[in-house]
Amino acid sequence: MSNFTGAMTALITPFHAGKIDETAFRNLISWQIEQDIDGIVPSGTTGEAATLRLEEHFQLISIAVAEADGRFPVIAGTGSNNTEHAIHLGLQAKKAGADAHLSVTPYYNKPTQEGLYQHYKAIAEAVDLPLILYNVPGRTAVNMLPETVARLSKISNIVGLKEACGHMQQVRDVVAAVPSPFIILSGEDAQNADIYAAGGKGCISVTSNVAPKLVSEVWDLWTADKKDEAFTAQEKLQSLNQAMFFETNPLPAKTSLALMGRCREEFRLPLTAMGKENRVKLYNVLQEYQFLS
């Protein structure tokens, strides 16, 4: 089984004239590899998965697997608020050759904790692929509690959790509740180092779309037992972490990459271009980090 630890990128989906820009996507993946990132997540929230057609999910994952070529794991985003559809996406991810899949808690439905358990249990039983849970209450209106994660961790192919609840005590409670092979990954860029200190084994990052080497450096310092240096490196990233959420993700990340010449500034409705004031603020932050030529 692949190693799903380290600094990984929740990758944007570049578009051109309404279609996936395959050349830009391949180039982004190659750049991520060059910048020492440990894995990628295509077709997730940051990849505008909610607006991807079924065949586009498969296309993105297939391209990612081919471009990665075994150099790092590809964790396909397969989340849905419809359990049957989530299973179908998981099966498509396996067919495309993904190393694992990441499934967000069902949004809008607001299931109970038992509903969350049954949702993920059904996916795990139907899809023979390592499954990483994803808890992000700010986007889904449901919070998966530590005791539910602990129950799910007993299912053999549920291997980890991307935690973006925003509350460090809940992160610590989850770490305490699950067995040691189960992987906790940070889903909050501003908390990456804190989550590593709490027992996290890496991150799935938005910021690393723009600054893969810097995000990776925090993890590398941490694992080299250079804890103070890791926190210093994390602190240096906080202005950029904040900028990635000036507006709804992935608007700032994709806008940044467009300003850096790595993709077009094209989104799918209902997402639209950033407001002028926030775009100027973002531009200034990118200049501070010397990301603009």
C-alpha cells in the first residue's frame, strides 16, 4: 500500500474554454513533483469537483495517475452527499488507477453520526481501495465526531482522516481515539504544524498549489526533528495561508496560479472571478513572497 503521509496538494483543475486544460494540469503535476510534494488529490473541493461531469472525474484522475507515474500517490476526490454516487466515483477512481480516494462528509443532507458511519461503511465495503475520510464542517454543515472516526477506523480499508474542523482539541481527541496505523492529515493550512505536533502525519494543502516547496519544508523539518524550525517555517507561511481564503477556495489558489502563468483564470459557475479589492490584496501577498516574475 502507498504511503499516504507527508505534504500533499489538493490540486486545482485548470480549464480552457470550458474544458479541462490537460496540458496545464500535467504541467502542474510535474511542477508539484519537482517541488518535493509527497502526493496530490485531484477532483476534490479545490479541484471544483462539484461542477465536474462524471467523465471529467475519470479523465482528471487518469491524467494524474499517468503523470505521477508512481512517483507519488494519487488520492482521488470521490465525495458526494449521495452514498450510491460516492460509491460509483470510488469505483471509477479505482478503475483509473488511483492509489486511494478521499471522500468528504455528505453536505446538505446533514446526516447524524450513525448516518455518517453507515455512509462510509457502505463505501468501504463496495470499493476495494484505501479510503481517507474528510471532515470539513465549514463547507458541509456536519461535523464528524472523534467517536465516529474511531468506529470507522476499525474498518480495514479506511486508512485515515483529513481533518479540517478548525478546532485543535477535536484534532487531539481524534488522534487519541484511533489506532496508531490510522493517519490524521491536516486540512487546515494555518494549523499544519500544530496538527503535526498533535500527532498528524501530514497535510492535504490548498496553499501548496502555490507554494509546494514551502509547505513541504514544514513537514520535512518536522520529520527531521527540527521542531522549532518547522514552526518558524509555518509562521512564515501564515500570510499566504490567509490569502488562500480571501474568498472561497479555490478562487485565490487558482487566481494565484494564473498570475504566476501556470493556468488560465477560468472557473465554473457558480464560482466567479475574485472581487477587485481581494484580487489586489492577493497580488500584493504573492509579490511579498516573490512568486511573481
